[in-house]
Amino acid sequence: MKKSSPPVPFVPKGRIRSDIIKIYHDTPANGAHFGRNKTTHKIRQRYFWPNMIDDIRNYVKSCLPCLQNNHLRQKPPGALKPIKPPEGVWQLLTMDFHGPITPTTKNGNKYIIALTDVLSKFVITKAVRDCTASTAARFLTEEVLLKYGTPKCILTDNG
């Protein structure tokens, strides 16, 4: 036999409905700024009124902190902007990791890091074990800066 939930009180029209939504959506004690589904679930366990789901959806959709901080509600990244061609060599370089590659090398290297001069197309590459910031910094220092000097600008896609 299935257990039924105890009846919940009916909430009349008026400010009390918005106060309930505000308490369950905004306050830290209730999780603070959960989405529409979690907020609805919490309120339905204790209260009922017609069109409750619509009221909660409208409240959450217009919640300023949620609009500012929730990545699901933020605009997607815009279109790429063209990059002005450099005026000389070693002015603009690009750097990126490629991989994982197979088979892995005998030394355990699974990725290739590549640095390219945008104007001359000169490329420096190295097989590396991982694609971490420390690996990129070590490659940049040991294989580029100490051998060729400091470029004007390095463009990366992840930092």
C-alpha cells in the first residue's frame, strides 16, 4: 500500500505567496538561490495554491542575483573577433596543447605543445606528459624564452 503525503495548507492570493517563494528561494537557510525545480519541490512539500509553478518560475526568472551569477542564464560567448596581423616576427605567437595522442611515447608523453609565430609560421613543438599550466610554463621558459628571447605577445585559448 502506497503512503500518501499529509495534506498541505492552501495559500490564499496575496503577498503571502510571494513571501513564501522569497523565503524558500532567497534565504541561505533554504539553500539560497536554488533553481526553479528545487524551489518548487521544497514549497510543494508544505504549501499549495493554483498556478504555484508559474509563480515560482516567474520569480526565479526575475531574480537579480540568479541572473548575474548563474552560468546557465548568462549569454553564450560572442563571435570571434579578427586579430590584427603582427607587424614583424616574434610580435604575436600562439600556443596550444594537442592530444591526447596515441600511442603514448616511451617516456609517457601523451600531448604535444606547440608555439607558432603568426607572421613567419615558425613552430616550436615538444611532446609532454600533461596539459597543465606548469607544463606550459616550463615549455615556454626552457624551449622558447631562454633560446629565442621574449616575444611581444602570446595568444592562448585557455589562459
